[in-house]
Amino acid sequence: MSYVEVPGAKVPIRMWADPASVEDVAMQQLRNVSTLPWIKGLAVMPDVHYGKGATVGSVIAMQGAVCPAAVGVDIGCGMSAVKTSLTANDLPGDLSRLRSKVEEAIPVGRGMHDSPVDPGRLHGFATGGWEDFWGRFDGVAEAVKFREERATKQIGTLGGGNHFVEVCTDTTGSVWLMLHSGSRNIGKELAEFHIGVAQKLPHNQGLVDRDLAVFIADTPQMAAYRNDLFWAQEYAKYNRSIMMALLKDVIRKEFRKAKPAFEPEISAHHNYVSEERYEGMDLLVTRKGAISARAGEYGIIPGSMGTGSYIVKGLGNEKAFNSASHGAGRRMSRNAAKRRFSTKDLEEQTRGVECRKDSGVVDEIPAAYKPIEQVIDQQRDLVEVVAKLKQVVCVKG
């Protein structure tokens, strides 16, 4: 489908989704965002759903301002994927050992490494800039800096919720590695600290939603937020890179005879801010649950833990601010999923996938998400499909 414009908005709201299928509360959030005086346009992805302040699955272009809640509290959350030389024929019939080895190598949930991961010991990991990155930690918000020990031990860890590590096969039988995570607790702490600062600023009083508080260009508060934002985005990228290196090490050891090789890593944020130029304007583009999809740029659009995912290539559609969806998107809340579904439902919907099937992940059941094929079909003018993946192992936080 192409986009439809939402009527009655103060700036263009272009939707790559059927407005009738979008929750009323999410539609109201989009209209609320459009009232901010710095907004130049919104692009709404097919996985759009209600979020804090701004919807998940929206791209917000602002001039001279940025809204922290429109980035999300998991700054820099995103995906990484790597195609391997292994094929489905290399995989054992029982994948439980492989799943256990991945869980041993990569802490999940609130877990962290006993001591910080030394990137120098990771096979092929590019350590350039590592010391500079941690040196810049001294410049982040004083109120959050006391988390340094936890931040160093959490880098290279998965987290909880919808974060995952997967081993997948594509339609040709090639094996892929894929993971989804963000900036862990330190990114959340920084986001919540700055949202609190923004809400107290005079220009944000009287907003239709206090969670839409913004920072304005050329102010010390904006400078402080952007410093911490870009640091947390880099943290998230390092976090995924280290996890992928740990995952590759597991694969090398478990498939030693096959001598696995790995293609270049595809990595994409989907909760972040980028400086971009459209129609002669320098804009701050916020993607909350959306990926960059410039012409020829690779991206990852995952489905649920039982349905599979897509590797895509951007088509560079400027009407969508060169963006695409970040996944299937939830169609019901976590609490609603827990009320509606049982562990038996989870077992049925994840048949053939080596994964947790207990009550702790019922909220991640495939039926709680929109159909990924439909989401892909609704953005055919934003991306082209490169590969379709189906998970065989899924490690959940």
C-alpha cells in the first residue's frame, strides 16, 4: 500500500497503516504530537501502536527541538543480523544444547557479566574507539553516572521483554544469527532523567500531554540531552556488537568441524534520533520503533518468536523520511496477552522452535503481535525483501 493522510492534523501525518486498525488512543497520540510547534511532519509505520507520549512505530521530524519520550526509554534499541556459511543440514536434530550454550554466553533478563567483557579477547571484534567511548562516560548526567559499574557489566547482555537472540534459517537453507536489544539499564536511566528535566521547563507547561515535553536547540538542556542520547545510542550499538561476537564464538565452538564463516553484520537502531535534511530543512528525525530505510540500506524487520523475520533493503522514500517499520508491532498489551493465553497456547504457537515455553514469556506469544507478512506488505514502497528468516532457536530475556 501507499500512505494515507490523517485528516484534521496541523502537519502532514502520513500513515502506512489502515487508520481503522489503529487504536483510538494511538490516533490521539499522533494528533497530539502534530500540535507541537516544532513539528514538520510524521510518518506512521504499519506496526504502529500506543506508547508513552508518542506511539511506537512513528517517525517524527522536528526543527530545532527534540522530544525525549518520542525516542523511547530504551535509547538505541535495535537489531543485528549475520548470515553464516552454515546450512540447515549442519544443525542437530536436538537444538536444546545450542540454546543452553547461548544462554550461558549471554546473560538475559536483569543478568549481567561477573566482570566487564574484555573486547580484546573476542574473535574479530573491532576495539578501535572503545577507550574513547568509555572516556566520554564522564560527561553524562551526574545523576546517572553512579551506575557505571552496572553499565560496564551489562554491556554484552540481552535484557528482558521483547529482546531476543535467535538462530534462524532462510528460504535457501542458510543459517543466520539475529539479536534484538538496546542500551540496557543505563539508557533507561538517562532517558527517564532527561524526560524529567524536560517536563519542568517553562515552554513545556500546558502541553496536551506532559510526556511530549521537548528540548529546544541552543539551550544547555538540549546540549546535555544530545550528549547523553548519542552516548547511549553508541552504548546500544556496542552492546549488540559484543553480544554478536559472543554468539559467533558459541557457533564456532559448537560447529567446529564445519568451520563457520560470517558475512558482514547488518545493524540498525530503531529507537533513536538522527540529523537529516528534507525539503531544504535541517531536521532532527526521531524514530521510535522505526528503522532508517535509505535507498540501498539494509534493515531488519522481525516478527514474533514463532513467525519469522525479514531482511530488507530500503527504497529511500522521502515521504516516510526514509524509514520503515521496526517489527510486527503488538496488537494487544502484555497484560491482555497474559489474560487471554496459556502456556499450552504458547507451546502450540512456537511448535518447532527451541525456546522457553513457560508462563514468564506468555506475554510474548505470537498471537499478541500483528501478522508480520501483513506489516511487510503494507510497506512495499518503503523496502524490498532480501531474505525471509524463520527462527529455530529463540533465547528470550
